[in-house]
Amino acid sequence: MARVSRGLVAACAVSSATGWLLGRWSRRQSTPELRWLRQELTATSNALIEAEQERADLRRAQRELITAISHELRTPLANIRAAAEALQDGVAQEPERYLDSLIGGAQRLNRVTGDLFELARLQVDSPQRTPARLADLLDSALAAALPVALERGVRLHGVGLDSATDPVLVDVAVTTRALANLVMHAVRHTVPGEPVTVTAVVSGEEIEVIVVDGCGGVADPDLAAEPPDSGLAITRGLIRAHGGDVRIDQVTDGCRFTTRLPAGRCDS
């Protein structure tokens, strides 16, 4: 059973005690004013319970994010150290391959630190919404993933991007980074020869981007709640800080990542 925070227990106790005492008193002296007061106190007690639950959820999300970050940093740091020590000791039979490992690790660290910078910025500032075309943001994400897709033999397709050409108001840096992370993750986990499709829809005040990969599926009943990859957890943090969310579902031979973001419409 999940542990309940002391604050939540206290809020529940205050609510119960207040309701019991006020109910007993108001039954003896029932007037419209007392009924109104009872309703107001009950609403306040419920609001306290909800606020404490939200704080508990936030603390849990922060712990999960810190865990994800530590995992995401550990792998490139270990690769960089191993490659550097091999070069230093002169035991590297193919120095170019070790140099490639160093560069790849540094690039991954740069990407993670960039994600963390955006997360930190969103903790103190509201999203900096500016007019942009969702199709352009997705073009950038697809272009970033295309070299990896060609190297792995993965077929990368953008579907329905022509319907996402109307200007929307989004935080361009956050949205571009999050979408690029999702597309790159899909390409890296897709079986060579299988496709990765990216579909975009702008409907009313919401953006929906769907990325479907060919990873073969993940046998995890809690997939939608807990991303199977630490990089995805960071990406979900970016999207949630922007006011949206990412849902992960299993499909035939792969996974579907559905990203929804609020998008204030603007004039062309």
C-alpha cells in the first residue's frame, strides 16, 4: 500500500473533525447562514486535501525525474571514461572507434544538459510562446533523426504534416527539443528495415503528434505510466512543464507515443 504523507493525514483528520463538530452543531441550530458556513468549511477542507495530494504527486514526480536524470548521465559518462582510459593506456586497437565513442558520449551529455536547462527554465519562467508552424518543428526533428535512420536502415516517414501549417503559439525551444527526442528515440529502438511514422494534427487549441516505432513492443503493463527509458522520462517532463503530456501505448510490433500540447491559435 502506498505511503500517505503526514500532511495528507492531517488534512483528512482536520476535515473529518471539522465536519463532525460543525454537523452536530448545525443540526441543533439550523439556519441558512449556518448551512452556508458548513458548505464553505467543507469546501475548504476538500481543497486542503486536494492541495496536499497535488504536492505529494509533485514530490513523487520530482523523485522520478531525478532518478531518470542519474540513469541518463551514467551511461555516457561510463563510455567516455572507458574510451579515454583505453586511449591513455595505449590498449585501443582502433583509436578512431574510441574517439567516435568519446564524441558520441559528449554529444549525448550535451543533449541531456540541454534538456535539463529547458526544464530548469520552465520551473521559473512561463513557456515563451511565439508563433510557429508545427510542420516546421517536425521537419527539424525529422532532419535531426534522418542520419541515424539511414545508418540503421530505418524508414522515417512524416504523415499528414501538410495539415499542420497554420501558425500556433508554442514554446519553440521546448517543443522542438521534445519532439526531436521522441523521434530520435523511436529511430534508435526500431528494428532495421521497419518504419517510424510521425503524424501531426492541430485541432482547436491542441496539438497532437503521434510517433509510432517498430521496436517490437515492450512487455510492461505500466508502460503508459512509467516510460521505459530515462530519456523519455526527461522528455515527458519537458512536455508536462509546457502544459501537455505524453502517452505511451503498445501497438503491433512497436510502441505509439502520443504527445498533446496546448496551442493557442494565432492569425497567419
